[in-house]
Amino acid sequence: MRELTRDRGPERYCLSNSYDVPAMKTLGREQAAEWACGVGFRVTEVKKSIHFPNEDPALCLMLPLPQKPYQAAYLANDLLPYSESQELSPCLLWMTDFGFWSEVSERVAHSLVGCFRSSRGETAPLIETPAHLFGSSEACDAQALLTIAIVFGWDCYVIPENASYYAFTSNDGYLEVVSDSAETHASFKTRLDGWDARER
């Protein structure tokens, strides 16, 4: 059974997950690349970089990652493809690079992700299946996993199935959101107001 829980202000809600459903779906690198290409993106071999075929630099927003850890959950919420009027649009969260920070930081991050994945039925190591597919009832799971990536500075893509935009959180301390249209770009400018988002 799912219930609505208040997430950020009166305008956005997060659907609580029901765990009497099949285990989470994960993909290996090649499978993730095929999925991303299948919905309209291009994937390069260098760090598995993802982009639109005819990407317009004018439709890119860049912003710094949050300085305070608790803010990461709010930012993750704003990057996912859902709103107060619709459930989560199916999306892929692909962790493309991790493991480059100190042992202290990385062991905590890997422990959190490992516990999260195993509690959803995934037993393969993250290095084997670094991409996660989320359906319409899994908004909170997607938000939780993306929050971990932001807090620990892992490279991670948010790739909606509708291919209207993608978001990328980088270990270099920034995040970018690239849209496929001026309308989507304007929507994100509004949504990310307050996060110091700037056009490229």
C-alpha cells in the first residue's frame, strides 16, 4: 500500500514505496548505455558521458552542490521527473564514477548504497550493476539513492525515460541540468531558483 507523505512545502509530495513489489531493477554499464540510447540519448565511452544528439549549450543550467548535507535531499527531489500533478516518470539513475575519495568517505558511501540495494533485493556489487531503473511508485527510492550520490560526491546521471532533460552530479562539486527544449529549460530555471543555478 502506498501513502502520500509531505516532502517539500505544499506543492510537492513523495510517494512512499511499497516493498511487497518485485526487487529493484539494476543494469550493467552496457545495458544502461543501450537503455539511454534507446530513449534518445548518446553515450560516449569516455566515462560513459551522456548527452543529447544535438545538444544546445543555451539549454544547460549549472549549479554548485549543496554545502549542507541535509540540503542534498531537497536538491535530489528537485532533479527527479515528477511534480505535484503526476507520479514519477520512469527514470534511470546511473552512477558512472565513484571510489575516488578517501577510504573513510568511500566505505560509508558504499555501505549505505549496499544496504539500500540489498534491502531492495539486489545482491550484485555496485561495480557490476551501477545503474538503477525506477518506476512510477519508486520516487522515494530514487530520491534516497540520488541523495547519497550528491552527499558523497559521486558522478551520477538522472535520465528520464521521456528524454526531456538529464541531470548530472559531478565529483568536481557541480551539478548540471540539460534540457531538450526552451520550455523544459524555463521550468527548471523556476524549479531550481534558490540553488544558485546559472546558464552555461
